Amino acid sequence: QTSVTLSKPGRPAIKSVKKKGKKAITVKWKKAIYGATGYHIAISTKKNKSFKIKKTVAKWYSLSTIIKGLKKGKTYYIKVRAYKKVNGVRVTGNYSKVKKIKL
């Protein structure tokens, strides 16, 4: 019997979070995580809780994404994590540090 070791992908670091128009933001992270399948971008209006995955970027080499449909005047907290699929199982890495933006 063989066991598959599921190592977690690395932890991305957010480079910038900028406004894009009135109801959208651009999230950029510093470098692509080799071995990842993609990234989850989680967003919340509270600093340390109620994060929900708002967007999934399914390319490991991506370094940015745009999140639309936000509300003007609200403060948002954003964090990013890498994930990879191994034999149909999704393995997630640790989240980046949280970044804050006010629209």
C-alpha cells in the first residue's frame, strides 16, 4: 500500500490592491507559485473573519486578477492562497497576509 504525500503549495504575498473604477479592484501578488494549479482570492468586510472566496484564478502563472461587483464606500480586506490538484484532490496552501482597501 502506497500513501501519497500531499505537500501544500507555497504562500503568495500580495504586492498591491488598487481601485479599478468605482466598484472593482485589481489584486496583484508578487510571484507565481511553482507547482500550484491556481489561486483563491478571499474577501471580507471584516478584518479577521467572514472571508469568502470571491474569485478563483485557474492559471498557476497568473500574477493578478480583477474583482468586480463591490460596493462604493465600503472597506474590503483581501487575501490570496495558492491551490493545487493532486489526483482530483484539491490541496490548499496558507493565505497571504491581509490587505485593506476602501472603495
